[in-house]
Amino acid sequence: MIEVNLLEEQRREIVKRDQEVNAVAKVSYAILVVVVGLFLAFQGVRLWFALRQSQVTAELASQKRVLAEYGSVEAEGLVVADKLNEIVKIIEGRDKTREKLRLIFSVFDRGSTLKQIGFGGVTDEGDLNVSGAAEGIFAYIDFDERMNDAG
């Protein structure tokens, strides 16, 4: 009988060890599944970022090509805009000068005579008819502005 009890005790010990081994195996499998899952998740995220980076790089290269194509057009547009601004300034200056001269000559009667008149460093002395002087000055302004525009 002692032998039977001894076998019974060994059997209980073996069952207890089997239960412990099974519990450790279950925990080990769970840890393995979590680790493999995390590894696959990280690899998936890494792959997604790599694909996204290649898409962004291709899109950036495309945008650079478009900007390069339109860069010359923009530069030409800026040059044209600068030229137009300068033309507007010249025309505004010419109109202001003419308006000032018209105001000055409107003060005089048509038959008045001037003794001396000067404009732009040019002085003329003598008896000048007002209307003739006005025409001469306006002609000088037009000639002077054409010379400045050409130069």
C-alpha cells in the first residue's frame, strides 16, 4: 500500500507540474502573440510611412516642376508690371505739367504779351504772344518727354 500512495503522490505531483507548465505555456503564448502583433503593427506603420513619403516626394517634385514652368511667366509679368508702372508715372507727370501750364496761361488774355518766359532751363525774352508761347512750351514738353522716354 505504501507503494500505491507513493504512486498517487507522484501522479499528483506530475499533474501539478503539468498544470504549472500549461499555465506558463499559456502566458508565454500570450506574450508571443502580443510581441508578434506589435511587431507586425510597427512594420505596417513603417510601410505606410514609407509609401506616404514616396507620395509626398513625388507630389513635391511635381509642384516644383509646375513652379519652374510658371517662374519665367511670373518674372515676365513682373517686368511688364514694372514697365506699366513707369509708363503711368510718366503719363501722370506729363498730365500734371500740362495742367499747371494751362492754369498759368488761363490767367492771361489771348492778346496779352509776355516779356520773358522760361521752362526747363530754356528762357525766351522779348514780346511773346501768350497763345504762341503756350504752343511753344507744349511742343517743348512733348519733345523733352519723347527724348527722356527714348533715353
